[in-house]
Amino acid sequence: MSLPEPGRPATLGELRATGHVHRSVKSEIRENLLARLRAGEDAFPGMVGFEDTVLPELETALLAGHDLVLLGERGQGKTRLMRTLAGLLDEWSPVVEGCEIGDDPHEPSCVRCRRLAAELGDDLPLTWRHRTERYTEKLATPDTSVGDLVGDVDPVKVAQGRTLGDPETVHYGLVPRSNRGIFGLNELPDLAERIQVALFNVLEERDIQIRGYSLRLPLDLLLVATANPEDYTNRGRIITPLKDRFGAEIRTHYPSEVSDEVVLIAQESALVADVPEHLLEVIARFTRGLRESAAVDQRSGVSARFAIAGAEGVAGSALRRAARVGEAYAVARVCDVPTVVPTLLGKVEFEMGEEGRERDILTHLLRLAVAETYRSRLAGLDLTGFTNLFADGAVVETGELVPGADLLAQVGPVSGLSKVLDRLGHGDDATPGQVAAAVEFVLEGLHLTRRIDKDSVAGRTVYGA
């Protein structure tokens, strides 16, 4: 976070002299969003696959000034999308110095700031808050209290001599502390129904009430919540009066295109080795196959975190091989993908009746994903140079602990390899590890399309056997 520029106004009078005018948070977001749209800039950086579906609806809701609920299955980027909204706030905004709820110096809300404004006038001191400080997020849990969200009496302030009737004895909760900003509430249905009631005034009257105080605290904020559709019936629900107070409900979804899924995996994964794009496509198709499988509980969904963890696991397997066999550079190959299946099992909810078959289901869908990627990437190429390797009964042995150099030594020069490398996005600058990954991908594809045989035993794979 950068620091505010030197010479920024330090009092209300100096601020007014600059021509600064008060804007509500929703007006601020609206104007900044319009400026980005007119300039053709990306208003929600990092969001993949929502360009023609979710984002237009979100833009409309924000321009209309609506509080909103992002509704979708797990791992659809709801929290990521919610956090990008902070980028639509002004980079720096003035607040009354020392105010717990970040009051706007033009129109202070709390008792303390109103008193100071009356006493000091244009000498009211102010400070500057970065937009990252104006975004607050809370994970809704069943033990969340009204005090956590709205506030409660502060016994320390009472002990200091203030009376219980003094509004300044209040300890503000997360919602009022989000004043002049954005409050994000994750997994709203997990919030107990009696606690959801406490949000009524925030969404409708834009104020809060604490412990029966005759206290009206006008709040200026954008409230965004996330929810999973299954939560309405399984763990909890959004009570109807609260749903009615949100201006918009926006449905998210998983990426609809394989290419978007690949981009998302590459963007979000922390890869410790080189994972060629065709393997990312295998993982993307594998994930999509699970989302379409009748054996998987589709009400739960298959999170994007499944694919991300899969890519990271494949990279980890490649790095392990490099360390064990002394390779200088770790490059993932097809043989690394099945190694992550056991670690990914816990991320998938299966339908009743599939007990005991979980690993077989994942293994079968992984084979399909490799075959589909092989066809999409290498369709139409003349691969007889590879099939001819096995014409005289020769075999090629590979596996998760077989160095790429050993694999290439067994294969030798192969006609058509350069075209394969071009199709896979490597070209003439491919490293030996990438060439080995391409060769193994072709061999596995030829096996899955029944052009060569394969035998696998204890981490070793023999093509042509």
C-alpha cells in the first residue's frame, strides 16, 4: 500500500478549499466503475469466465446502487469477486481523525465526531484512509453474535465513569466499522436467523440500534454477501425478509469453456515446477468431467480449488522426480497426473451407492480427460513416426521416477516430433524436459486411442508391451 501524497489537506477547511465534495460510497463506486467502462478497462481484474454472464449483472447492480448476494456452488470465485470490489473505491479518502467508524468529515455520523465538528468547525482534523482499509470481510459462523456485527456496550468505558445511557459507551461491531466502505459477509446462510434479523436496519434504514439505545447511526456502506444454494436447505437459509432487502441476487458458475478453466488454473496455482499447458488442459477437462459425472454429487459441486490443487500436486510430483533422479529442471509429464488422484479424493462428494468405487471413478475420468486433450491438441497430425517405434516389438519404459533424458534416449529421433512440439506450444526452443513431456503425452494418447499397448506396474509404465 502506498502512502498518501504529502500536502494532503489535514483539516476540514483545507479539504473544502480543494473543492472536495461529499459522495456516498455507492456513488463513489458508480462513478469509478463508469470511468473504467468508458475507458475500456477491466473493472474486475483476475475474474475468468464471467465476462458475458456474471460481470454484466454485477455492473448493473453496482450502477443501480444495490446491496447484493453472490449465489453459487463452492469454488466459483465468489469471495475473489467480492474482494475485487474494493478496487472500485477511491484510492484515498478523508476521514475524521481518531473516529472508530471512519466518518466522512463533511457529514459525520457518530456522537463524538458531531460534537467535534460543532466545536472545531473548519479546524476539524482529518486523516486519509487507503481503499484496502475500507474493505471488511467476515465469515459467517453459527457462533457469530449481534455484538460482533453491530456492537455492544463496552464495560471498560462504563468502568471509566460513563453512564450506561451515554452513546459513547458503545463498542462498535464490524458493520459500523465498515462505514464509508464495503462489508463482505461470507456464507450468509450459516448466520443464525436471529442474527440475520440484526441486519434488517442496516439494509433498509441504513442505521443500527444497540442494546435498546435511542441511537441512530446512519451508515454509508455497500453490503455484499455470498451463499451456496445448498445452504438454504442443509445448514441454514437466508430468511425471507433479509433476502427481500438485498437489491440484487447474482448467480455465479464454473467456467463454461475449457480455455477459461486452463487460464484460471494457471493464474491461481502456485507451481513449483514447469507444468506444460497441455497438462493444465488435462486437469481442466478432468475437473469438468467430474462436474458432469452422474457418480458425483453435483449439488455440492466440484470446486476450482480441486483443479488448482491438482496442478500444484502434479508440479510437486515433477519436482520430486527431479530431486530423486538428479534432473536440473523439473518438468511435469503425463505420468505425474495419476499420482495426485489419492490426494484429491477428499475434495469430491460422491453420490450414495458409489462407496468403494471413488478412486476407480477418478481414474476413469482422468483417462478420458487425457484422451480428449490428445484429440484436441494433436488431431490430424501424422504420428506414424511414433507408432513405428513399436513395429519390431520394441518397448519404451517410463514412469514417475524415470528421468526425461532416459525416456528420450529410448525413443531417439522421431519423425513428426517437431510438429507435435509446435502443436503443444513449444516449438524449436523446447527444453529436453518439455520434449520428454511431449513424447510421453503422445505415447499415452496413442495407447488411449488403441494404437499401441501399455502395461503399468508399481510406478513403471511400459509402452509397446
